[in-house]
Amino acid sequence: MRFINEVISGSYSLIAGLGITIKAFFSPIATVQYPREVIDITPSYRGHIEFVHDLVTGKPKCISCGTCAMACPSNCITVEGEPLEIKREPFHATGWPPAISIPSEKKKAPGYVERLERPLILFELDFAKCSLCGLCIEVCPENAIQFSKVYNLAGYCRQDSRIDLKNRFEEIS
Amino acid sequence: MIVLPRLALSILMVLGFIALNGMMLVYMERKVAGHMQRRLGPMEVGPHGILQTLVDGIKLIGKQYIPPYKIDRPLYLLAPVICFVPVVLAFITLPFSEKLQVRDLNVGLLVIFALGSMTVLSLFMAGWSSNNKYSLIGAFRSVSQSLAYEIPMLLSVLSIVLMTNTLSLREIVEAQSPIPHIVFQPVAFLIFFICCVAETNRAPFDLPEAESELTAGFHTEYSGMGFALFFLAEYTNIVVVCATTTVLFLGGWKGIPLPFMQYTGVVWFLIKLYLLVFVMMWFRWTYPRVRIDQLLNLSWKVLTPLALINLVVTAVVLKII
């Protein structure tokens, strides 16, 4: 008797299983044809870091102070800047507070501002070491870096993971 | 005099059908699998990926033949051929329509089962000669499975033979002229179809080639064309067993009459055939693989007694009528 019960309940469960798969067969597709179709990235997605585009000057906000490189727990950021130099610029052109404002002792021409600047030579990120912790973004005094939305980050060699953010910024803009 | 050209044409048609059908079934299997898992399946090569199997086949032909160390070479080389030849031979007697049949043998059904049971020989040869423990375990399982499932299969067919009094496939189809045999013999149909799934080594009875346990079972050590022949034989075997089921239970080429019914009956035959193939794929993507003891229990404790009872009941009913 137990045997017959087993056969009947087993047959029922087999038919129920077939029902589940045929229902899936006629329901819409849940996957995306990846290289051709892309779904939206969530706003909290963290790609590698990139420079913030300054809307006024169209340049990176980076002042090459190197705080990010010091804060980085994996030492994956390299920042190099030229020696400090004094720049005279028309007042209206400086959209953001100058890097280090020096109240000039000398008489300066009206409408101009003088400031100390350290032009950026190199900003390199070794993405192979980066853990995307975001400390560099938090410590940046100028808010000059942010997470990008890049996700195609596979490469063919180790050098592919070294990203020159300055070149990248110039290429994009 | 017409015999030789007819034979040549038959060979061409059968081989063409096997090649095309193999490609189509692999594509169909992947598409069915995809949609049952709510994916799309192959989409890259050709529109909706229809050329995918062709490209895979070309890749397989181009692959190197790598014989493993210390194999039993003659057996190793013969196994794929012996696997492939019987399933091709089975097409001799399959009636696709009233006129589309290579030869109507009066022992057609017997020929099909005799050739079908040769598959197990080739699987055992492949597993034995490969010098690989996984292949050997696959071969052992294949033998015990085949032994277990041929008995209920033949017993269930016997009740059909009792009803029709013939072993010729054409006459069996003619015998179910108004009503197909599935109406009178639902139990026999169920047993026969389950045994067909087991005979073709398909999931949930794919123990001889269980991927997760035996890497690839008996064909672990085969590459290139050897593997391709096993693969093609497997898919052709599916068609052979489904065609046999169609002939025995679903009325073969019978259906709503079409013009030139003697030839166009093949349409109904293929529709029924591929419906059964779809059901087999449906099984594969629904059920998990059974254990070897469950497999043998099902055969010896459920299917064989049921088939015997069915046979006795059929005999008694036929005697009374």
C-alpha cells in the first residue's frame, strides 16, 4: 500500500515539475544580451576614480597636493606636479578659490589675481591594487575626484590596469 | 533494375536527414534549454544563432585526434563507428510515410530493437578501451541500465504486437487506422517512452555520461570526430526511438489528409516525432539525475511488473473479444 502511495505521489510531483518548466518556457526572457544590450548602472556603482570636470574652466580641479596618494591604503595612486609657481590670471577666470592664495605685498593690477599653482604632470592609478574604498575621494580638499561609471575593466596585461587619469580626462573632454 | 538507384537515393536521403537532423536537434536542445531557464540560448552566429551547430561541427572536424596513453587501440577506434552505424541502419525500416520507407521488413520492429541494443556494446567498448576510470564507470552503468530497461520496453511492445499480430512497422501503422494505439495502451506507451529516455541515455537517466560525477562518462577520452560521432549517434538515436514510439503508439503518418498523402504523410510523422523529441528535452531540463539504485529500482520494481500486468491484461482482453 505504501508502495502504491509512493508511486502516485511521485507521479504527481513529476507532473508538477513539468508544469513549472513549461511555465518558464513561455514566460519572458530574464537575461540581457550583454555586449549589445546594457542595463542602467545604479547610482551607487563604484568604477575606478576619475577627475571631476570643472564646469567653469573645463579643466580638472586637481591641485596636485598628493593627499589622495597619502590616504590611499594600497598605495595605488601616483601624483606628480611641477614646482610651485606664481600665476597671474584675470580675476573672472578663476572660478574656484585659488589653490593657495597669497595676499601679494606688491601692488597688483586691478582685476587680476595672483596665486600659487602646481600644474599637474602625472596622476596615475594602479587599478589592480585599488580596493575602491573611496578614501581618496573623501580626503580630496578640492573634491576633484569621483567614482566613474566604467565597468569594462578587463585587460590583456598588467599594464592595462594602470590608468593615467590626466590623459583620460583630456581624451574625454 | 530500379533497385540500385532507389537504394542510392535512400542512402543519400537518410544520411542527409541524419546530418541535418543532428544539427537541428542540437540547436533545438540549446534553444529549449535556454527558454526553460528564461534565457535566449545561442544568438551569436547567424540570425538567432541558427548556424551555431554548423560552426561547432566544423570546429570538431578540425580538432586534433589525441589517443590517450595505453589504450586498447582497435576497440578505441571502433567504438564511435559501432555506436553510429546501428542507429543509421535503423532508418532502413522506419516508415516516414506510406511510400517513404527504404524497406518494409516483416521483422522491422525486431530489427530496430536488435540494432538499438548494439549501442550499449559500443558504449562499453569506449569505456573499456579508454584506460580511464570515469569511462569505465560510465560503461558499467550503461550496461546495467541497458539491461534493466530493455525488458520492460520489449514487454510493453509485446502488447502492441499482440494487438496487431505483425512485426512489420508499416502494418502496425495501418492497423491503427481510425484510432492510434495510445488510446488502448496508455500504460504501455508510458512504459515504452520512459524506457526510450533511458535507452538513449538522456536525463534524468544520463548516468553513463553524468557530467557532474564522471566528467563525460564513456566518451571522456574522445576528442574531435570520435566525440562528434558519439554526439551525432546520440541525437540520431533520439530520433529513432521517438520515431518508433510514433509508429507504435501515435499512428505514424496518419493524420488529416493532405494532397499526395502517400508522400506528404511525412509531415504528420515529423510533427509527432518532434513533439516527442520536445517532450524528451522537456524532461531533461526539468528532472535532476536519478541515482543508480533509484534507476534500477524504477525499472525492476515498477516498470517490469507493470509491463507484465499490462501484457497479461491485453492478452486476456484480446482473447475475450
